[in-house]
Amino acid sequence: MKKFLFAVLAVGAILACAPWALPDFWVSLLMTCMMYSALAVSWAMFSGATRYLSLATSALFGLGTYTTAMAMPYLPWPLLIFAGGLVATLFAFLAGAAVMHLRGTYFAVLTFGLGELVKHSITYTEKSVFGTVGRVLTEVPSNETLYWTMLILAMLAVVTYKLVANSRLGFAMRGIGADEQRAATLGVNPRKVKLIGFALSAWFAGAVGAAMAVRWTYIDPHSAFSPLIGFQTVLIAMIGGATTWRGPVIAAIVLSLLSDALRLNFPQAYLILLGVLLIVCVLFIPGGIASIQWRNLLGKRKEAA
């Protein structure tokens, strides 16, 4: 674990110098890579282990975004990020208490529906109370501050994934993913374990949303709770391999670069191409990018033996 932490800190120290060494375009692209790394790794921490397909990322991200929009004048930057994560965690805990008894398609559809419910609830409330929809951010931190914040969140997500995977909570979640009924007979409390895992992963989605809110000068429910953010998070995690932290990080880098290229060259067919990519990966690389590397490693070891 010490070597792992040292490696994370070393990579983080190198990436921290990017705002001084690279043009703004590449810094912005790195920021996007780190955003989706944090989202995909935290998503995999729960969904990859339990095999519960959560589509709540958009809702959690949006709650963090709106936390920044409403609390920006009153809280310092570090507390604002923490508050965004805390709001998402509380929502995940309350929502999870209502939906964790569901499985499969029902769980996925309902977690997606929660995001739509929150989005339309905020839209209705803003129209009724304030007479308008959306918030304008007038004072925002520098791009360097935002970049370093995203770097810290991505590093925290990776370290947390590693700690959870090696903890009793991680073993319990993987047991639920393998056979929930058998895990229950062995003394695991599935409902409690799933709630804790879901709420923990939600903190990162909310914190990332709180940080990324300052990239937009105008925040409204449709942009803050965009389903595209949630779908791309799931896509990245599945392409990379949701049973490890390495896969989502690699896929986040590849998909961020690919997404920019597709969006510029094929703006109308962008989402269609991403969907085709997901289908191809599910059919031919069911374990994700990380599984290909593992298979190659096993093959070399067998040949050496």
C-alpha cells in the first residue's frame, strides 16, 4: 500500500505542474480526463463490486453543481467542494434506502428516474419561487485552482477505491455481486453494505459536480443534470473494466480524447458512435481494457512456466 500511495503522489506531483507547462487547451483536456476518472472510479467502486447498475451519477453530479451555485457566496472553496459531496451523499443514502431492495433493470431505471425527478423538481421550484430558472456565477476561482481540485479528487477516488477494495466493506460488496443470497447467509447485511457503498461513491460525484460548476457561467437544471454525464461515466467504467481502478482511469483518458475528436468531426452522430463503441466492447471485451492486460499477463506467465 505504501508503494501504491507513493506512486499516486508521484504522478500527482507531475500532473500538478501542467498549468505552468502546457497550453490552456491541454490543461482543459486533462481536467476533463480527471473529472471522468474520478466519476468512473467512484462508480466502479460500488457498481463494479456489487453489479448493481447505477444510473444516478447525473443526479449526484447535478446536486453538487447546484450546491456550488447556491452556496458560492457563503462558503470558502474547500468547504464548498465538501458540501457538494455531502449533499450528494445524503441524497444517495435517502434514495438508496428506498431503492436498494430492487435489482437488475428495475434498479437501473429507478436510479435514472431519480435524476429526472430532481431535475424537474428544481425547475418547478425555481419557476415558482424565483420566477426564473438557472443561476449565474459571478465570482469563480482561477483555472489553476479548479485544475488542482480535480487532480486531488481524482487521486482521492483512486486511493479510496484501493482502500475500500481491501477492506471488509469491499469484500462484502464483491460477495453481494457474486451471490447476494449466499453473502447474506454468511453474515453480510446486503442492505447496509449497499447503502454505505452507494453513499460513499456518491460523495465523489457530488464533489466533482461542485468543482466543475465553475466552468460554466450559467447553471440551469438541464445542463447540471444532463444524462450524458451519467451515461459517459458508465460507458468509461465498462470499457475500462469496472472491477479495477486502472481500467476506468485508462478509459477516461482514451474516451476524453476520442469524445473531443468525435464531437468536432461528427457532432450529429457523436452519441450514436459512443453507443456503437459500448456495444462492441460489451460483445468482444466484456471485462474491459483491464481484462485484456490481465489475460496477456497470464498468457506470458503460462508460456514461461
